[in-house]
Amino acid sequence: MTNPVKIVWRKELRDAIRDKRSVMAAMSYAFFGPLLMAVAFYVMISQLTDPSDVEIDIQGAEHAPALIEHLNSNGIVKREKAWAAGQQPITLEIDASWADDLAMAMPAKVTLTADFSATKQRGDINRIERAIEAYGSQIAYIRLQMRGLDPRVVKPIDLVKHDTATKGSRAAILMGSVLIFILLSVFFSGMNVAIDISAGERERNSLELLLSQPLNAHQLVLGKALAASCFAIFGGVLSVVLIPIIFRFLPLHNIGISLSLDWTMMVLIVLMLVPLALFATSLQLFVSFRAKSFKEAQTYISFLLMLPMLAVFGVEFARLKNPVLYYLPLTGQHQALLDIIKGESLHWLPMGISALATLLVSWLLIRFIGRMLASEKVVFGL
Amino acid sequence: MIEVKDLRKQFGKVTALDGLSFSAPEGQITGLLGPNGAGKTTCLRTIYGLLKPDSGQAFIDGIDAGQQPLEARRNIGIFPDKFGLYERLTAREQVAYFAALHGLAGEAGDQATEAALQRLDMLEIADRRATGFSQGQRMKVALAQAIVHSPKHLILDEPSRGLDVMSTRILRDLLRELRAQGTSILFSSHVMQEVAALCDQVVVVAKGKVAAQGTTQELCELTGETALEEAFVKIIGTDEGIAA
């Protein structure tokens, strides 16, 4: 018990646990984050798998009752209500010469007027197009049969489309955001504690006295970093445990994804978060020990939070595939998490190396903060 | 014994310490008296090893604070210029924290903490959290932190600032008691009455150097004044005269 690191760690942890703001900060991210994400996904999924009718303006319906019947049975109906503001009307116009054209076996004209660049209506427009094309081919088949031809002669190739593209990319986005969320949880959860034990200590005027005690500055920083890391890990564990639970209530199977984590995977993820938590808190301590006050530190740290986001999103969107990413702090954990969630085989060596690299960088940061605190310029702002 | 030898410290163009030398022997209360900005706090920070002097040394029982700051700090108790308490910890926990930092853990730590709390007559507030403590109660916690490891040297930076009469009395009684036990006490102040009432030896500091040194009596004789305040003004004034 006489190890100064342990003494500082114990005291800071006790202090932080009594700080309702710190505890709330650590918990709320882990609690409300997945909930918020779940709501967003719920909306996304229900939009994707929307079975409700498409309501459009239909002009000249009286010319082609059979077509209208066909459209109705495919969930495309005449609109009764007015279009909402900002929504482009979709209009289907059936030419008056419809019956004559059909009788003469001439192409009957149907005009579809819509904003084809409106992404929200893309699905609706596609459904209309498909329904009309299907009706067209039905008529074509009947005509061929009546002329004694096998309709298959005009269909030399049977292209079977398995539409996994949209679902696949949606799933990637969903998984990617779950991952980023888990990674960021360690950055968010320890943040308040990190600020309180560094900039807060300075603001309370207790830093100078603490530095005048018989312990090295880096022991002090290490004790503090470990205390804040405990909070970071706590938040990480909470989100790792809560995400699968909350996502169980989402109809993920509707868009063809499953998110199942067995407990060994969860333990593995938490183990990977441990070095990352230390890394996150040392970065935060580094920044907020330089700040004069709690407020100032909060400003700096909110910028600091951009760093992991940029790193992770950058890799995601730039589709970087450099093997170095597996070995670096943060990106290494990100890649390993991707592999875990996708259910791919794990690269143990890179995982170990990135964990060690993360620990090493954190250790160097802590040593550096220690040296910083030995400097009178930083401590007294001289 | 606290010894300061020819300390010099420059902050940019400002000379904070300009060859300051004095000593605070055991069993005595030494007052560091000087106007604001004379270099008192800088001097004390050098003794804790928080500031590195440009030249000169500070010794705690022969240990160079610049070379072995941790060793030096083990032997001193500090009552700082500004003390912040950990609002969410109880008085007892704060004192125990400092005891632990000085290597007093477990049983020994508990005993030392209890003794310090008892000595300052603060057992009643010992298990209350610091939020809501009065200024006097806060001072007691800070004092208990400073003496919990029974240091042979006690350094106080402007201790009586903002204290009420009762707190000041407690502080004085404690200092006299510790002096009787052979502690060397060094305290900085710009309050004349405080210094006159307590100190065995007064070191008058002005512009980073010792302007005069001696007992209250000696200082008065030196300047031909009857009150320390007059003597003080005269010493500082004379010094300024010479410097100009």
C-alpha cells in the first residue's frame, strides 16, 4: 500500500465515484448512446423494408382499368391526400389512346413524371417502374402465346439478380457505427474524470501542494491516469454489454444482418479496450493538465475527441487497407473489432502488437506529462 | 534545520531572488517577512523543490532540495499559500491521503491521521465531507495534512491570511507546541503583528534578498524604532534608497 501510484489511484477513484457528474457522464454515454443508435436504426430499417402503399397521382386511370388493378395489387394506389410540402409529386399519366394502342399491338404511352434524383422517392419510383414493366411483359407473353410462340424465345438470358448490394452496404454502415461507438466509449466515459483530476486539481489550487509531496510527478500522473482509465473501461464494458441487448429488439434480420456476440467475444473486446482506455485518458490528461481551468480543458478535449473519430471514420471512408493499420494504436483495435463483428478469423499477432504499441504510447505520454509537471512553466504558468 | 544559500532566480527580466541566504534552526520559529512580491513564495517553492534556482541551494537537514527533492520533501510539512481541499472527501480521508503519500499506510496511517485530527481538535468534523466547511475548518484540514507525518520541518506560506480570531489562535498554539518539540518552523508573512507575536527570528526580505535579520528586539534596536512595523518600513525604505 505504500506504492504512491496505488495511493493516488485509490484516492482519485474514490473521489471520482463520489462525483455524480463523472459517474453520470460515464454511464449516460453507454446508456443513451446505444438507445439513440437503436432508434436511428429502427427508423432506417422500417424505411428500407417499408411495405406500405405508394400513393401517386394517376391521370387517365379510366383508360386502363386493368393496369390500375395491376398497380393496386402491387401496392401502388391513387393518391387522395395532397403532397406534403417539399415532396415532389409523382404522376403517372395514361394516354387516352391506351385501349386502341393495345388493340393494334402498338406501344401504349404511359408517362411517369417525378424527380428522379430524390433519394427518398427512389424506392417508390423503382416500384412503379417494376410494376409497369411486369405488366408489360405479361401482355407481351400473352401476345406471343396467341401467335403460337413460346414466350421464352424473347428471353434468351435469365438473369437472376440477388440484390445484396444495398443490404450489404447498409449492414456495413450499421456495423461501422456500432464499432465506432464502442471505440469512442472509452474516450467519452473517462473524460470528465480526466478533466477533474488534472485541470480541476489546478483550479482547486491543490496541484501545487500535491506536487510538493514526496512522489515523482510521473507516479502521480500514472495513478491519475489509471483512475480515469477505470471509468473509461467501465463505460466501455457497459456499451459492449448493452449494445447486443438493445440490438436484440431491432428487426435486424429484415435487412439481412445479425449482430450476435457471444461472451468470449465480449471479453475479447473488453480486453482490447483496456490499453485503448489508458491511451485515451493519457491523451486527455496531457491536454487538460495544460489547461488553466475545467472549462478550458473541456474546450480542448472536445477537439481531442475529433481525433479518434477522424482516425476511425477516415479509415472507414477512405477504405484504407494498409496492413500497418493493424499494428497502430486505435486503428489496430478498430481493425480487430471489424474482424470480430464480421466473424472473420482473428489476427492474433497484430492484435497483440497493437495492444503493446498502445500501452507504449500511453506510457510515453504519461512520462511526458510527468516531465511537463516538473517544469515550472507548466505548473505555475510562468 | 532549513538552510538557504545564495539563492538566485530570474523570471524573464524580473529578478525574484537575488542572493537570498538565511537559516531556520530547530526549535525556533523563523518569520520570513516582506512586502508583496519580495520573493517569499518563490523562496519557499525552491525549498520544496518545485522551482529550480538559477544558482544557490536550499538544504533540509543537509539534503539539497534541488538535487534530491523527494528526500527533502519527506522531512517537511507544507501549509501552502493557496490550499484547495478535495470537496468530495471527508477531512479524515484527506489527511490520510497525505499520510499515505508520506509512506504512512494502513495501521500507521490511521494512527497518524487520528493523532493529527485530535491535535487540531477536529474529530467532530473528521467524517464530514469538505463541502460546506468554513474557512477555519478548511485551514485545520490543511494544517492536519501538513503535520500528519510529524515532520521535523514545517513551512507555512502566509498562514494567517483570511483566518478568524479563533483559527489564528489555534494556529499559534500549534506552532508554539511544535516549536517546543524541536520542529524548525519557517513561515512567510506580510503581517507585522503575526510575526512580532510568534517569531524567534525575523528575516526581512525585500527585492529577493535579506534586508535585515534578527529577533524583533534586534530589528527595532537596529533601526532605532520601538515598534516592529516602523522598523520594517525603515528597513525596506532604506534598502530601496540604497538600491536606487
